[in-house]
Amino acid sequence: MIFDKTKGEIVKLTKDDKTLINGGFALSFARAYIDNDKAKKMRDLWNWIKLHSLETKVVKFDIVLEENNAKVTIEKELKAPNKKIGFKTIEHFVIAGNGTIDIDVKAKYTGKKTPFTLPRIGYELKLNKNLTESTWYGKGPGSSYIDRKTGMQMGIYTANVDEHFVNYPRPQENGNKADVRWVNVYDSNKNGFTVKGNQVLNFSLRRYTTTQLNQAKHPYDLKENPFTILNIDFIQGAIGNGSVGTMPMKKYFTPIKSSGYKMRIEL
């Protein structure tokens, strides 16, 4: 495993000489805007924070080596250029000798007006391009969100990266799976890893980054990358009906939890 101290994130993870994570393991608070994100009360605040332009500053990076594991603590500030508002985060990684990685994340908003809901809180991972298969236990087989999941059933499902993708006329966030207890991502030879949470998770697997989806105006604007993108979200915001002016119901708002978030990677 390789950490980049300037980014404050994992940039390479291998198993049996096979590269799994290849280039990034970044915190993410933004999603590619969907048509329903037009609700002014939500969108104006997200644009004020400039969620899609956040830059990471590593404030502290500590490593403690013990007999059977390593503990990495990273403190960061995430702000858009020339903005005083943003997020402060503390991440604890415990890397055990048996191949498990326990991750504990705490996030705090640093502005005066705390967002009453956010589009996402989680990680965007750049994986080896060959990791295109997934099996999960959660809602499926189609897309599901906190306020759009009653039509999907709990179960164990399998899908490849192209089967997850929803090709909207205007590219946007798509393919999320909600209420996920675990997800295994792997290549054609079953090389990969499993992610679990101490609470239900969300995930999406695709060929494009959030930035690419947000900036593209047409499907033909999307260009494949030399990696696969895995989003693991502790929170994925409500879909709502903002395209016709209706806000999501209050019970589906997604504020930052002061208790933080945890997940485990098993190799």
C-alpha cells in the first residue's frame, strides 16, 4: 500500500502483486448534478461552497507502526480556491497484517451556514481498469437512492461496470445502489476486494469520474479512463423532484453526522 502525503490518500494498493487501487482514494462531497438538483434552495448553497472545486490541503499526516498493524491519521482541509468555507476532516486508517483496512472518518463544515443536506459524503476510488465486475448485498438489481428504493429488493446481485451505467441524454449521477451491506469488486480472475460498513453504504461502479459526468453535456463528451471508478458513499443524497421545483422530503436530508463514518476493506 502506498500513501501520497501531499494528497493525504491511498494512491496504490496491491494484493498478490496485482494492483487494485491505482491512482486515488479521495474524499468526495459532490455528485454530478442530476436534473432534480435544480431545487434552488439546495443548489445555491452547494454552488456557494463550490463542491465541485474543492481542493485538499493536508494539515497533519502521522503513521504509528505496531507489531501487527499500522495506524495512519490524516487531517485535511477541503476548500475551493479563494473560499474560507469548506470542510475539515480527520481520517484514521488501521492497516492490519491480515489484509484488512479499517477506516474511520469524521467531517466538519467550517462555514457559518451549515448545509442542511449534502449530495454525498464518501470516497471516489480509482481502480485498476480490469476491475469491472461487482457482487453486492443490498438493494438491486437497478439503481436506488435513499428516497427511491422501494421498487428494488434486498438480495445478492452481480453486475459489470457497463450494466451499472445509466446513459441519460445529459450525463449526470447514475447507477447508485443503496442499503448495501457489502460489495465485492473484482476482475475476470476474481482478483479484487470487499468493502463493508458499520452502517449501510451506497456504491456505484463506472468508467467516468464525477467531474467528467458533471462537465459533459452529451454522452459523446464522455471519454473512458485508464482506470475504473468506484464510489463508496456513507451518504448519497435524495433524488427528489427538483426539476419541477419540489424539494426532497425533510426525512431524506443528509447532514453531516458528528459521530462520523466507518468502513472496512478486506483483501
